[in-house]
Amino acid sequence: MIPADLVRLYGGPLELPSPGLYANFVSSIDGVVALGHERNSGSLISGKSQADRFVMGLLRAFADAVFVGAGTMRAEGKGALWTPDYIYPAAADAFAELRRRLELPPQPQLAILTASGEIFVAERALEAGALVLTTESAASALKARLPAASRVLVIERGRGFSLADALHALRAEGFARLLSEGGPTVAGELLSTGLLDELFLTVSPVLAGRADGSLRRGLVHGREFPANELRWADLVSVRRSDSHLFLRYRMNH
């Protein structure tokens, strides 16, 4: 299924189940995935690794939809796009061929999660077309501000804003294979609710450190699993590029 150029770059074949939900992170050796208020934390932690950018592009190329939180979107900056060719242009043709073989549209759908509706509507990604999942109270104001290419999807009607409801809404829209590029808070909710199927984790050869009270985050934030309810995963594959490790885990539900 995967084109030969992508097999060569990835170091082997790759298949992802559909439906399925998988997440992608890059982490320092000491477990930091977000550098507080720093923009582009992932790029800084990875050292702008081209191999890491390729894996990001490949995982996006498989996805029906990529979803992020509003905070992640702000951190990436106004010019960012969540498409395979944006993050790794050198494999744009191979990514496009993979999507044709999977019978997918040219680009994955970007879905943005925001309970408050507080997003900067002049973002390039919104101009390109995004699905904004929000609350009923925030929807009216957002609809009046969004670029024509984007639309609002209400996922809360007095019951609270949950990630499970957001994912159910995406599946109802026909998006079966979902990639989470949300931050540690999103990861924490996915893991605590048993929604995450697989985790792709790049371990970068860098140490970031954390001071007491630091805003630097590990992969999971906002959730603490009891000692008898720790989340376990099976290691599916290990790949290496120079001193970067690329790990794939399947979660035990």
C-alpha cells in the first residue's frame, strides 16, 4: 500500500488501522515535550530533525483528519499548516500517491478543538479550511468571524465539552483514521478515557530539564493515573536516524 519512496525513507512498510486514533510526539531524553511559552517546542526539542519531520508528514498522509487544540495551534504560529507536504515538502509527491492509494482527499481535514472559541481567525490553516469543534455558546460568534473555507461543528449542548464527544462528532462526519497532534492535556484525556490506540514517539538526543513550578510539560498533563491503574503499552517497532529514536507503541485497553 505504501509507495516505495516512503518505505525507503521510513525504513520499512507501515500500515495504520481504520478506524483508529493515533498520536505523535517528540520528547527530550528527560521526557519534556513542551517548552512552556516557547513557540515551536517540537522543532526545538527535535533539533529540527528532518527524519522527525518526515515521520510527522507520513502520519499526516495516512490520516482522514488531524486534530489539535487551540493552544497547540497558537504555539505553532500563524503560518503553520497541518498537511504532509507542509512539514516535509521533499516527499510531497509520495505523500500524495499514498493518499490516492488510500482513496483519501488530497489533504487531511484539520480539526481544531476550542471550548471557548478563542482562536485567531486569520490563521493560514483556517484560510485553507478547518473544522472548528466548539461549544454551543461560542459557535455563533465564531461563525461570524471564520473564513469561508472553515466551518463550525457544535459538540456541546449543555453537557460539557469532552474530547470523547469531539471524536464521536468527527467519526460521524466520516473521519475514521484520526491523528492527534494535540498537546499534553489532550494526550492525558485520550489516555485516561482509553481512546488512544497507538502512540508514535520520537526521542530526541537532548536534555531540557524542569525547575520547580516549571511550565515545561511531559507527554501527559492534567491527569495522574493511580499506581494500580498505570497505562501500559506494547512496543511495536523501533527505528533510528542518527541519535534520534522513533518508537511505535500500541496501547493496552
